[in-house]
Amino acid sequence: MKVHYINILLFELPLNILIYNQRNHKNTTHHTPKISTTRLLCECELYAPANYDNDPQMKAVMENYNRQTSDRFKEYDERMKTTRQKCKDKCDKEIQKIILKDKLEKELMDKFATLDTDIQSDAIPSCVCEKSIADKMEKGCLRCGYGLGSVAPMIGLTGAVAVNAWKTAELAAAKAAAIAEGAAKGAIAGNAQGMEVVINFLKYWGVDVLIPKIYETFVATNRYADVTTIAGAIAEKHAQNCAILANGSSANGPMCETFGVKFGLMHAVTHSPIGGPANIEIPQKINELAEEATEAADAAAKAAEKSATAAAIKTSTEAIETTSYNWYTTIGYSITAILIIVLIMVIIYKILRYRRKKKMKKKLQYIKLLEE
């Protein structure tokens, strides 16, 4: 193989010289001595046997291949021998079992043929296939224990899921009801606070004394927001009750003066008119009173709604938690009772099974003695 590589490398030298000369054709051409043509490997038969028979590397490769192949075949033969031996041993055991079974059947048939048949019917115990009350009870206990044992986990699982779903739904409903209840209580508290503010200002201004009918009608409505509707009536009644007579005095002088001072219509000392006309100042004061009452009512309503909602949610949650806890306890007690019943059934089944096996063993021993 080394000869082939050397030949290929020798072929590269003339090719490089040719490229170099062609690239520099304008330069002066140098005369070089003629190089003898080398015969390449590709002109020969590449796969001829003569090229590999005398090659030491190829011989080593072939020998290594043959040796490894022979080792693999030997290992395969060894494994096949082991497998064949195992199969043969297994088949021999099966054959021996069949032969032994046939032999035992033949011996038993011979013994039964020579056995004395003059045996009374009461000397042989009852048939094994005959079912007694104990056998029936054993099977009944087994079925009952199996059924209850499989039902108990399902009861616990479905019961817990149902209680949890009920609890979630009840909590959501209780929260919604608590919010509605809080809103209602907040509205009531807000209206009460607003009425308190309006009534205090009306009393301070003297409306309950100067114009009692309007005051009582408004208080009877129990709606603080309606105070703006009585502003015009207050101004009109004030004009009628505090009208100045021809002699320069008023029929309700002291009350009108107090009303005017507190409303800002008169000076506190001189009682001279100040500000705008009464029909403008009174509605303006009433509107300011309505805004102040609204602010106080909103604050009271929010506080009352928040506290009422929290209290209702707490009460409902405690009731629902108590109910769900009782249901969980009931489910737990039921499962415990079922498990106790299953345990008793299993114990009875084990006792009856042990007694049946013991009785069967005695019967088989008695039959074996009779056969011998």
C-alpha cells in the first residue's frame, strides 16, 4: 500500500509544474530535462489477488478477522449447548412427571380393584362437595366483607367530595347574602345619620319653631335627601311669618330675628339685613346642608355596611363550618363502623375456614386409611 501512495505523490509533481508554467507563459521558458513517465496504480487491476496475497498488513487483517470469527462461533456453540441442555432437562422432568402420574394412577386403580367393597354407608364420612351451614356462612361472610370493604372507601371519598362541594356553595351564598344584608344595613345607617345631621341644623336654625308644620312633615318622611324639596316652602313661609307690618314691626319679631341671624340674613347685634334676599340665601343654605348630610350618610353607610357584612360572613361561616364538621364526623363514624363490621366478618371467615380445612383433613386421612 505504501507503493501506491508514493506513486500518487509522484504524479502530483508534474501537475504542479504544468500549472505553474501555464500561469507564467509570458516569462522565459526554462528547458527542463525529460522526466520518465511513472506507471500509476489506477492503470493496473486494483482488486487483483496478486496485490493482496503478498501484503503483510492484509494478511494480518485477514488472520485477525478469521480468529475473531472463530471465537464468536465457539462462544455461540457454547451458549447453544447450555440452552439445549436446559431444554433437555426440562423435557426430561416433564416426561418423568407424566410417567410418575401414570404409575400412581395405575397403582390406585389396582388398590381400588382389590379393596373390599363391603363397607357400610355410615362408616364413610359425608361427601366433601356437600355444603353445610358453616360453608354457606363462610362464603356469605367473605362476600359481605368484600362488598363492605369495597364500599367503605367509596363512601368516604364521595362523602368528603359532596360535603366539600356543599360547603363551597354555601360559603359563596352566605357571602352574597352577607353583602346584601350589609348594604341594606348600611343604607339604613346612612339615612339615619343624614337625618340626624339635617334635623340638628333645622333645629339650630329654628325651623321647628318658626315653621313647625314643614318641619314635622319632613321628619315624618324620614328621608334626609328630601330636605332640598322644602327649601322653597321654608323661604315662602319665612316671607309670610316675618313680613314687616305698617308700623314697622313684625308679628314674630324675636323668632324671625333668631332665624335671620342663624341663617345669615341679619346682623347678630344690629339686626340689620345682610347678604342676599331670603328666597336666595335659604335654598343655598339648605343645599349646603344636603351636601353635608350626604357626606355624613355615605361615611356612616360604608362603616355600617362593612361591619354588618363582616359580622354576617363570620356568623354564616361558623354555622357552615360546624355543619360540615358534623357531617365529616358522621361520615368518619360510618366508615369506622363499616370497617369494624368487615373486620368481624373476616375473623369469622378465617375461623370457619380453619375449621373446614381441619375437618377436611380428618376426612381425607380417614379415607386414606380405608383405602390402605
